[in-house]
Amino acid sequence: MQEQRQEQRHGFIGCGRVGRTLAQAFANAGYMVTGAWSRKAADPALMAQEVPGLHSLASAQAVADACDFVWLTVADDAIATVADGIAWSARHRVIHCSGATEIGALQNAKDHGASIGGFHPMQMFTNPAVALKGLPGCTVGVEAEAELLEALRRMASDIGCIPVQVPAGQRALYHASAYYVGPFLIALLAEGANLWRKFGASEKQALDAMLPLLAGTLSAVRDGGLAHGMGGCVARGDIGTVRKHLTALDRYDPDAGQLYRALAKRNIPLGIARGSLSAAAAERIGETLAMDAKADA
């Protein structure tokens, strides 16, 4: 296996946060990462400083000419355009790292005999140093045909990740799921911080209060699953508290009230599954949410 790693050369087209993180992860796992190109000349130069033996190359085609595994870590909308502009051959393994883009975007490579695939770590890539530390234990959505699929699974495992096969045609749905615990979670934290600002607290004070609560929530879910890890007024059937929340939020910002209603509705079936919310109480809460929404319209 080690000999195979040393024989196969890996190159990156696109040297942003995802590319820099994966290049380092693969190199640290013993893979030969040798070349990179990006529209911004400074980016592959920075990657070369982070990955010993990697060289900044003159073009995307130069990466393909020099490497066996070619990783397209470019913007989602650019994947097909970049792939269409390169002369591929049967020796190539061409992989993009988009969560939502189908691997059909690499059809030009496949038409010329290359194997194509997708490799998407479910991770927030804001700071490559932080993302690199966060890779172990995260899930990687992989998609490819037989031989390449096994190689991608192995590479995910070698960098400490958990490979999960994404069925063809389901990448957008798979990727959307990640937003609920990534960008959307941050948006919800921002909503909470905005409420704290309303009574004079700072963002730091709000986060100091909410992040331990978030950690406790995650611990509860790990321990009991989604339904049994949930508490709160909806799960308890506390209609009075729900009404107080709605009155305060509608006064503060009608959009905040509508967001609360949408999320509270999603809590109802979880409360029933938890066993703490009766069918009758669930119906009353649902009516309260719907009635108040109509009253605000």
C-alpha cells in the first residue's frame, strides 16, 4: 500500500481553503502530493510552503500532465468548465470536492477514459489550519465507480475520516443536510445573539452563554438520540411559554417570529416521539403557531 502511495502523484487545481487542507492531510498520510495550480499565483506558492515536495505549476493542464490523481478544488460552478478545458487520458483519476455537484460535471474526463469521482468532507473550511485539525472523525461523502471508489474510501480513512458513499443523483440533498449544522447553525446563533443585543448584551456575552448550551445539547443528542436529546417548551407541551415567546419575538421582529414558528413546528413530532408531548397538546401547540401566524399576516 505504501508503495502504491509513493507511485501515484497527486495534484490540485485550485488552492483555496479546501485544497490547502486536503493537500496537507494527504501529504501527512504518506501520499505524494507534487503539483498545484490556481488562477492566483500566490495560492499554489503558499500551498508549496505547507506541503514539502509540492511545486507550483504553470497551468491546470500542467497539473494533469504531471499527476495521476487530479483534485479539482475550485468553485462549484467552475468544475465543469475547468474539466472541459483539460486533455485527459485513461491514467487519470479526476476528483472534485463539491458536495452538491454531481460527478457528471467531469464527463469530459470520463469521455477520454479517466475515472471520475467526488470527495466531500463534511467540514467547515474557513481556516485551513483549523480545518486540518478538525478532519479526523468527520464524514467524507465519496462517489465513484468500483476501483476509484475503493481508493477514495481508503484515502478518507487514511486521513482519519469516515467515508460514506453518496448515491448518484443525491449529492444536492446530501449537501443540503450539512447546511443545517453548518451555516444555518451559525445563522441560528446569530439570531440568538441579536436577541441578546436587544436587551443590551454583547455578542461575546451571548456566545459565552449559548455555546455551553450548544455543547450540552450535542451531548444530550449523542446520549439519547434526536428525540430523547431534546428538551424545551414545545417538547413539554408548555403552550403558555410558546405564546410568550411569540409575543416577544413578533414585537421585536416579525421575521424572527416566523422563523420561530417554522422551527417550533419541526419540534412537535420530536416531542411526540420523546413521549413528553401528548397528541392533544401537540395539536394545541400547532393551532397556536398557525393562528398566531395568520393573525400577524
